[in-house]
Amino acid sequence: ASGLIAGAQDGGVVTALLSGLLRAGHIDAALVTQRRDAFEGEALLATTPEQIEAAAGSVYHQANPLALLGVPPPEGIDSIAMVGTPCQIAALRMLQKTPWRYRRSAAHLVTLTVGLFCTRSFSHSALRAAVTERTGEQVDRVDVRDGRLSASRDGERVMVAPVADFRAAALRGCDECSDLTAELADVAVGNLGSARGYSTVLLRTPAGEEAWEQIGEAFETLPLTDPAAVPRAEERNRREARRVRPIAAPPAELRIGYVEHLEAYSATDRSHVASPPHRSHHYRTSC
């Protein structure tokens, strides 16, 4: 599908979907990430279509949108759509699945989740340094597609290189992630299997289907150019994750037992770090 949004990633489906749902009254706000620059983003609770559209475009930096759910939303906000990476969606599901009366969180107000296909996120400072070293200049846009990272300045592409070349700038935990396509989201969006200028859209839940039915006619849609691309990439991602992660629990399980975690990771470079001696026995055994 394509939302035909200028400046967006692969046609702007997420932007068009959220702004359309907000205009239709299906949601009251959208939790999105807006770019500060090519490498760094910040979370925003958008309450107008204009704010959503201004946040169009991808940024490969974890901006922690969940932190905004710890702040009471403005009055009248009863239904929030959240856009996030697979790990952020999983964290939200955990908050929703395990309510606690002392926790201040608006997680229960999130009625629609849009997950972004993701292989890895980066340290914005490390990625900036790595790209600048290659280009010799500051860039204003970074995109990832088909396993390649490109950098542009003033609309002109100045670098294209394999994403693998920037592994040192990636967040270490991404090596262990087996959830490429946001399996816990209501709607998952990415560019695997789609023509340029279009996005692949997976409707995973009744909430996702209902949202799409609200404004789906506004999109230009085409069959996937390569339907097998998504499952093929998912399996490759799971295989790579198993090489570094002893525990290969599917995302739907959400929780891994503490003792199971310690046993699986012992004697690896990701083993449990001993707590300082002044900590209590409870801390050392449970935290």
C-alpha cells in the first residue's frame, strides 16, 4: 500500500493511516517518533493530523515512546495509537498484560499498535560518526532497504553501503531479537516484498482490521511483488538470533523465567553480571 505522503518512508502508510484515523475520530492521539535530525528522534504524543504528518519518515534510533505513557495524557485522550519497533510493542503488551495498581501508566489507553519491521536500531551518536567518516560530510536523511543503508544530503544520495558494515553502531540487544515483523502488533508495516514507494502491511488482529477498514480506501494498493520475502526474512532473522541467544522464546511468550535466563546465559559473553556485595540477598537472587 501507499499513502502518498511526501517525505515519508516507502509511501507513508503509517502516517496516512494514523492521520486518517485521527480525522475520523477512531483515535484521539498517536504516539509517534519524530526526527530531530537524520540520526536522532524523540517521542511525541501527536493530537492533530498536522503533528502526525510532520513526524513522517523513519529514524533508526530508540526514542523510548513508552516513557510518555508514564505521563498523564491531556484531558479527552481516551484512545491512543502507538507506533513502535517490535521490542517496544512487546514491552507495551507486557504492561497491558500485567497491570499493577501502583504503576502510573496510560498503557491501557493504547487501543491500536502499529509495529515497524526492524532488524536493528542504532546508537545515534555511533551511527552518526560511522556515516560521517564514510561521507566526509553531514547528511540529513538515512534510509535502510534491502539490507543496505543509504545516506542523503539535500535530496542527493551520498552513500550506499551494506547495513552489516555498521554493526558496531547497532544496539547490542538487537543481535538477540527474533521478532523482525512485530508479531504482537495490531498492524505491522515494512518494505519487505513491496515495490519502491510502497509498504507491506500485515493486519494481525481484529483491531488492526477494523482500523484498516476505516480508511483503507484512501490507499493505493498493489499485490506484493515478492510474497515470500517476509517469511524468508523472518526465518533468517530467527536463525541469526539463535546464534547469540541461548533462549529462543517466541515474542508471544513475553516472559522468560529468571532462573532459566541465568542458566541459559551462564558461560557466555552475555552472562549475568554479579551484583555488588553490599546489595541484599533478595537483590542478588531476584534482580
